[in-house]
Amino acid sequence: MIDHVYLVANGDQRLSANRLCWPAQQRFEALLVAALEARGVTVTRAHPAETPEGHGFIASQAQGLTVFAGIPADAPVVMAEGVWMFSQQVLGGLLRHRGPVLTVANWEGEWPGLVGLLNLNASLAKAGRAFETVWSRTFDDDWFSDRLGEWLRDGIIRHDVSHVKPFDGSSVGGRAREVAGEVVAGIRARGVIMGVLDEGCMGMYNGIIPDELLFPLSVFKERLSQSALYAETLLVAEEEAARSLDWLTERGMTFHFGTDAETELTREQVILQLRMYAAIARMADRFGVDVIGIQYQLGLADVLPASDLAEGLLNNAERPPVTRADGSVIRDGEPITLFNEADEGSGLDALLTTRISRALGQPVETTLHDVRWGDADASGTVDDFVWVFEISGAVPPSFNVGGYAGTDSRRQPPLYFKMGGGTVRGVSRPGELVWSRIWVEGGELHMDLGRATVVELPAAETERRWAATTPEWPIMHAVLHGVSRDQFMARHKSNHIQVSYALDAAAADEVLAAKALAAQQLGLNVNLCGIQED
Ligand SMILES: C[C@H](O)[C@@H](O)[C@@H](O)C(=O)CO
């Protein structure tokens, strides 16, 4: 029976984020500690809450190693995940530690704590470090109490993951089978390249696929540098970016310009973002990469505004033209598929998704989203639990209600984006969705897939969800088929989820079947995680 735990709170590397998120973390910790103490468990915070920096988070790997070195080797550790955090800051300590580990998140949308939890869980799974996990909104509900009690008593939590079903490739026939075969043959015929600029993003150890796992698939990484992208960006003339801005505004996209670059979006920021857009297209073309990922958040964030606008546009088939030196247009009418935050699980997935969707005559756009939060629909329009999928701004405009005309661009929040830059913001249009995730565990590649429906919610409910999360970012109201909130959380091994639309439910089922089969033929372990509507 566990009667004493050490509590660890990992944070961001960005001081501004740690300071702003600290009050919410304190509220969460108070609830968590009260829940533990109510069960007779004493709690020692493994590092001080009061610091000269003005927050009580671990903010570097060096600090993380020191904190863990001070925890008795066999002691139980509770990781309190209330914010987005950099997993490498605690991964070393957790790998060296011998005692049981419980990761806990508060079910709140204000800061990406659930996203942080899923990142840490996926990172621990990839590293082969055992852990248990749980979450709650109030920390006094029966579901949480039962699971916390289980961990304290048995050291494990038996989550319900009965929705996970090994994929039976032999069940796929017809066009889906043909297309899977064609796509796999196409990849194997020559091999394909995944471009990645400054691999590894914000501690997303889980988002790095070892090359050795990609070689057998005939997928190879081209490692590029964000410094090269910066240089390439400066080579793009401002007039070219201004033409792209005209192109976007002519199609109805709105930019909310202000004057104070510290907190508001300025035209100068957007012009730089659109120079970056052309630069990425030219680099992708020059290196012949099939998909490309940029970490942005550290390094490039110090010299250029957010990459999200460029990323969202590149992910769209219809986008401002970018020409080569000879005047020809780079991948005209095609996306240059980009994986946000250099998350290679998403990159590999996007590579398959675009090829499968194209071959089946379905929309070729795809993006990752953060699994940010979710809630019952307060308007009562939809009975199901509705997830908030929300990434920091890189969504193809074709996803949004109204396309470009329904897309606006707001300044990225200063806590993460000191150089500013606009988002690609909108509400994802209702429709049929295939979701998936590729991740690494046990030295192997795995893929989970499922079906979902994007639902329409009343404007007031959308605003409530935006206000509860990050209103500057694009939002998707997703209802996952055949998997409950807690089943999904228990299983999912990433802070991200990959999504793509199909024209109708039957087409989405076909895309899912073809994608699952192609992944299986490439050697991934494939599971279906909810394909039937409840
Ligand atoms: C800006 C933030 O750091 C976000 O990028 C973060 O919450 C993520 O998107 C993590 O997937």
C-alpha cells in the first residue's frame, strides 16, 4: 500500500509560459494533494513551489536530473501534468528512478495539461518505462477515486481498453485493397523522403522515429536545419510575400492586424510568415521531400514569427503559387504536406494519408491536432462527448467552414510566440473523419486508427470551448466513434492525433481500411480503436 508519494511538476522551457500557467498548476495541485491526503497518503513536493523565477515547475533537463537524484530511488512518484511540458526535462530522471510512477492530469482546457500528459505517457512508452496514468476534473469523482485507490493498493490501474481491436487485413477487399497495394508499391518502388528541420520539438521524444524503424519501410529522413530555412526566408522578396497576402485576402481570409507587435498581429509579421511559406516550398522542392516537418518552437521562434501560417497553407491543395527559378509552379494544385512540430509519427502518417486519399479520390488535406480537451455539449445539441482538437494554428484552410473565407488569422499568444505571427484559425466543417496515430513502443512502429464525425455546434458553444482553451487556434468539434473519453485517454500514445476528411461515411470507412492495410503491409502493428458509431 502506497502511503507516501513525491510530487513532481514538469513545465515548459519558456519562462513566460511557466509563469503564466503557474496559478492554474497550483489550483490543480491543491486538488490532487487533497485527494491523496483524504486517503491517508502524505505528499512531499520533490522541488520547491516558491522560487525566484516565479513558478514551481522543472524547467530544464539539468534541473530534472537534480530533482530526481534527491528522491529516494524506490519511492512512488506522482507527475502532476497541468501544462504543456518538455518531456526530456524529466525523462532521464524517470528512467533512472526505480519506484512506481503515476502521471496525473486535470481535465481542464485552459492550458495544454492533457496534451502534456499524453506526451509524457507516449515518451515513457517509447522509452519502455512502466507507468500508470489517470485524470480528473474535480478529483473527488468516483471514477478517479477508484483508479487512484487501485494504484495506491496494487501499483497498477486496470483501464478499460476493450475498444482496441487488432486489425485483420484479410477483411479488406475491393478498391481499398487495390489502393493499399498501389500505395505500398509506390513507396517501395524508389523509397520516399521525410524532410525534418531540427528534429525533436519541445521535448517530444515520442515524436522522433528512429531511422532504423523507417528503413524497412523505404522511408528515409532528410535532416535539414532551421538556420537554412531562416536564410532561405530572407532570400524571398517582400513583394512575393505581398502577392501571397493579396491572394489570401482576395479569397476572403481575414487578418486581424494591430499595431503593437508585442501583443498584436502586424503586417510585417505576416509578410515574414509568407516569405517563410515560399522558402519552405522551395526547400521541399530542392530536396525532393515527400513530407516536411519543422519544429519552430525553439530556435526559429527567436528569429521568425510562427511557422503555423506557412504550415497551414502548405497543407492545403489550393494555396498561393510558389515558383522555381524557371517560373514553373512548385507542386501546383497539391499540398506540400507538412507535419507540425516536426512530429515524425504525424509525418509518416501524413505520407500514407495523402497517398491513400488521393488514390481514392478523397480530399488530400491532412493535419495533426493536439488532443487538447473535451466536454459534453453544453448547448445540448449533441448527445455525445465532443472533443476539442486544437493545434497552435497549422490547419489547412479547406478544413474550416467556408474555406479561406471562413479562416482568420490572429496573433499567436505571446507566452509561446514572442515574435508573433498569425494563425490559420477557423471552425472545422462538419463531416466524416478518419483519425490515426503512429507511435513507437517496444522498438516497433504501431498505428491506431478510428472513425469520427466532426459535428456542428452552436456559435455560443464554440465560443465557450475557445474561451476555455486558446481562442486564437483552429478548433475541431470531434465525436469519436465507439470509444469513450477514458478509453481513448488510456490508450492514446501521443499528444497529437492525425485527421483527414472523406466525402461521406462510406468513403471514410474505405480510406480507413486502405490506410490500415497499407500500414500493415509496411510492417506496422495496426489496431482499430473505435470504428462504429455508438
Ligand atoms: C505552443 C504550445 O507549446 C503548443 O505547441 C503545445 O501545446 C503543443 O501543441 C504540443 O503538441
